[in-house]
Amino acid sequence: MSETLTHPDEGAAFVSDQDAALRRWTHDTPGPISIGSDEHRKMFCRMLLDTHDPYRPAVLDWPRLEPDALRRLTSLPIWDIAVQTEGRASIRVQTYAQTVNDPLLREAIEMDAAEEARHKVVLSHLVRAYGIELAPEPVYPPPRKVEWAWMFTGYSECIDSFFAFGLFRSAQRSGFFPQDLVETFEPVIQEEARHILFFVNWVAWYRKTMPWWRRPWHSVRVAAIWFMLVWERLAIARGIDANGVAHDSNFLPANREVLGNSLKPREMIELCLKENEERMSGYDARLLRPTLVPALARFALRFMKK
């Protein structure tokens, strides 16, 4: 396992020693671990619990921004969407956690929900600190289809965070986000990597442990979720709803030219792939990594000119 910082070329400027330590984790049981086994369940649950960053949103130091930086930040059309996405995610994950009987798995999913709720608090403090006006928040009722909502949230994060990793790094490199703001917001971005890692391992474990006759229906449901997510993202890529309707997206590929310093599509996809791999590189290599979105990204690169 790598013993380097997540971003050895530029990370020292914004990743503290404590934060870097939380990005390196190895399960204490040696040897191969079978997917779907009790040890596998223990491994991905302990990964999430052991690497929890106990920062408190109330004490985050939001840096003072120069007028140009403040204008760029407040002009981004993502804040309503981001806050409401985290609000929905936290209630969906928490509702599913209440249905889980296994104590360790339930504790880990509750941690996931608490971190999603904390993301919403961080974003709320950010918009308040910089005077960003938000649309009135809706009520976040518990979902009726509990497992569906949990899986929809997990797969949604697999798409959104893949692009978020690249956009965030590009915005940091270009100076769109000042260095102090990058340092403050970095733990939130890394938590999304942990959530994805936890979720894809839960999916594999869950499918392995369910009766064989339930697996075809589970596959149909997963395919339906992916279809809905892709359809949503295609709609979002055409522009944010003029009425301020929030869709399930944390960071939008449609904002590539704003956040990404006008990177070409191929350059942005390559950066997303690099960031996705590096953000997960410090965790136990026996944990499954997300494969579908990176595979689609690599497939798309074949048709893009260098």
C-alpha cells in the first residue's frame, strides 16, 4: 500500500499530516479476503469508521476572499443543488441504516449518514460566510422505497464524485478556488471518496449474500437506477433549471469551463481518472474500487483527439 500523500506533487500545500493519515488504511486481517464474506463486511465497515475525520463545521475557518475570488465563488450555479443534494442524501442513508440489523454495518451506515448531514452543514456555513443567497429549502421526508433510495444515493455519488474530484483539482490548480479555501474544503471531497469505496463494497457484499433467486431482480433495479441517473445528468448538462429546481448532483460537468479553466474534455476526463485513482489509492488494496464510471470515461477517451 502506498505510504505517500494522496497528491504527492501538490498535496503538501493543503493536506495536513492528520488528514493524510486518515487516507492510509489497511485492514488488520492479513491474506486474501473473499468478497461477500463476514471478513469482507468487517473490512469495508471498519475502513469507513476508522478513517472518520472528526472535524466540526462550526469551527472551520472560512478565509477572507479577494473581490474577484468572491465574485467567482458566488457566481457558481451549484449551491442550491449542492445543499439540497446533501439534505436528501443524509435522510435517505439514515432511513436505510434503521433497517439494518447487523450492528457493525448499521454503525457504518449511520456514520455515512452523519457525514452527509455534516456536508450540508459545511455548505450552509460556506454560503452564509460569503453571502450566497439560496432558494428556500424543501422538506426532506424519509423515502418510502428505503433500499431503492439508499442505492440511488450511492450510485449517484459514484457519478457525481468522479467529476467532482477532477473539477475540484482543476479549480485549485487554476486559482479559481484560493488555496485557503481549498484547504478548508478538502476533507469534504475526500469523504466522498470514502463513501464511494464503502458503497461499492457494500453492493458486492450484499449481492453475494442474497439468495440466488433474488439476484436477477436486483440487477434489474440497479439497471433502472443507472438509467435514471444518466437521464438526469444529461438533462443537467444542458443547463440548470431556470426556476432553481435542484437535481441530484453535487458538482456539474456542465461547469467544466468555469471551474476547470477551460480544460478540453479529454484533459478533464484524464484529470478525473487520475484524481479518482489517487484519492482511493491509500486504502487497503483488497477493497473493491468503483469500476463502471472510470471504465466509461476510458472508453470515451478512445474517441477524443489528443
